[in-house]
Amino acid sequence: MAGDDQNPEPASKTPAWENSNHALYIHHSDQPGMILVPQQLVEDNFSSWIESMDMALQIKNKIGFVNGTLTKPVKNPDAQLQWNRCNILVKTWLLGSMSPPIAKSFSHCKDARTVWLELHERFGQTNTVQLFNIENSIHDCTQGSSSVTTFFTQLKSLWDEKESLCNIPACVCEAGEKIQSYVETQKIMKFLMGLTEEFATVRSNIIGMDPLPNLNKVYSMALRHEKQAAVSASKAIMPASDSAAFCVQQADMKGNNNEPLHEPFAGSARKQQRSSGGSDMKPRCAKCDRSNHSTENCKAHLRCSTCNYRGHTADTCRAHLRCTFCNFKGHTVDECRQKKRMQSGEGSSRVNHISALYENHGHTTESFPFSQAECAQLRELLKENQPQAGKITNYEELSGPTIGEDDWDGP
């Protein structure tokens, strides 16, 4: 009894698939129908989908169930059951990553290996058509109005998709290195040819290099040229914006100093001042909207009974006055400005100035073709030929009072 207690029975042996590195190991997070790839399988994305699914199965350590390297055990019944569980799990992962119509057509497959082979047989035959479309897209791919980064990213994705379709194995020999260098050169030439004419300088510089830089270096050089051109363009625009800001600043300074701004029309400036209601506006009459008098002194409502004009009364009317010197109405000979100019010598000075001009140019009064008597006769003829309709002797009678006459504040 004591010996039996000292020698207990050995514990049962742990199965190999309990190890997390074993292909038959199932983690507690591995659920049936779990989505392993972000995109579902449709008719035109088999190449990208199969590549994503292959990587996901390698991470789960279940790639042997689809590529045929992990066969079903024969002797160990427990291992057979565990293999069946893992096989069904992988099959549900494959079906869950397909679109419903495609998944329905693969539901009859017995194991994951059969699903995998039928996928390649059904969708893998269209690689030639996809390769043609990719080559056509690479040929038509140009920069256009997009940036260098956008153009290079689009071209790089097409190249990667083409390589995944071709599935050429890597070669480590010397000939393989030369082939890889040739393919790299073809990509560089395609990238340079797709750039716009703004990159003509950097294109010629890169082609003239020996040895030719790699693709990533060429992309960085084109990107640097694009950034430098953007900085130069922004500096070229700066002076115009600075000058505009300076003009606005000067205008603000003038406005703060109560100085009038020069505008095409003075009337528009006055309208703006009226609408803005500035403090520097002159007081305006509320009756006639003029600024030369106040509302209390407004005479716009007055009307003369003698001349029937507004702005004055009959007591201050000057329409009946007529100058005996210039024969104009509205003033007397004592107030005649024309007479005052003649008396002050302004008229004689103009005549003397004209005479001096004639003498400076070698002309004299003797060269004038008409005598004084002949001039008098011509003047009489002109008076006789004047229009007689109404016998208008003064053009002032054809119009009303001059500007400001209705506001005249005389005695």
C-alpha cells in the first residue's frame, strides 16, 4: 500500500496539436466563417484576393490544408478527428470570404484543398485578359493634372499587380541580376515619359546620369523638383499681394485722416458718404437735399410772380434787370463783370499778347488781307444774314436761370 502511494500512475501524454506551433492547433479565437481578408471574392479580383488569403492562411498556420502539404492522418484516430475539425474550419474561412453567389457554387466541395484547386481552375484562367488590361493601363498612364506622388503611386500599383499575375520566380544568378536591372530601367523610362513638360529639365538630367539611379531615387528627384517649382510660384505671387495690401493700408490711412479718396466720379463719393452717414458730412437741407444752406434758410419753396422762377420772390427778382454794356439780363452795368475786366486791362493784355505772338513769328498787321472798312462791311453782311425767326438778340432768353441763380441771396 505504501509502495503504491509512493509510485503514482504516470499522467496521460499531451497531444501534439496542443502546441501552438502545430498545424492542427486551434486557437480559441478561431471561429467558423471568420473573415480573414478585407475584400470578398468577386469575378474580377481573384489575383489580389488569392494573394491576401494565402498570407492569412500562413499566419493562421493552416496553409498546408489548401496546398496539399498537410495530409489526413491514417493511424491515429484522435489526429484524424483533429484534422477534420481544422479542415472544416479552413473551408468555412474560404467560403466566408467569397461573395454569396460564388460561395454557393463551392458549397459542394468536401475539403478545403478541393475548394482551393477549383478556385484556381475557375478564375485563374482569366489572368491573360487581366494582364492585357494591366498592360494597356500602364501604357495609358500619364501624370496629367495630378501630382507626382499620385502618378507614381498609380503606376507602382499597376506594376505590382502585373508581377503578381505573372508570378515569375526569383533568380539569384548573374543573368537574373541583369534581367532585374533591365526591368528597373524600363520602369524608370515609363515614369519619366509620363511626366509633364514641366519636368523636362529633370528628365534630361536623369537620363544623362551614368549609372542610372534606381526607381525610388528618380521619384525623389522628380518630387523635389515639384516642391521647388511650387515654392518659386508662391514667391512670384507674393509681390502682387503685398502691393495690394499696401494699397489697402494706404486707403485705410486716408480714411482715418478724413482725407477724401480719389474716385472716378465725385458724385459717387458723395453718394457713398450719404449712405455711410459719416461724421465729416456737411449739414444738408431736409427740403431740397442741398448742402449750401440749412433747412431754416431754404428758398426752394419760394416762387417769383414776375419771372415765375423758384428760389426767390418778386422783391429780390433780378430778371427785369439788363446790363447796358453787355446786354445780358440779371444784373446792371455797375455789376457787369465784363466791363470790370475791360477796365482792369485784362482785355487789352490779351490783345497785346496776341500781337506779340504775331511779331515773334514775323507777322504784322500790314499782312492782314482786309482793311478796317472791308471788315466793317463783312460784319454788316453777317448781321443781315442772321436768322430772323423770333428775332432772338440774346441767347440767354432761350434758357432759364443759370446754375445757382435760383439760390441767389441778393438784396
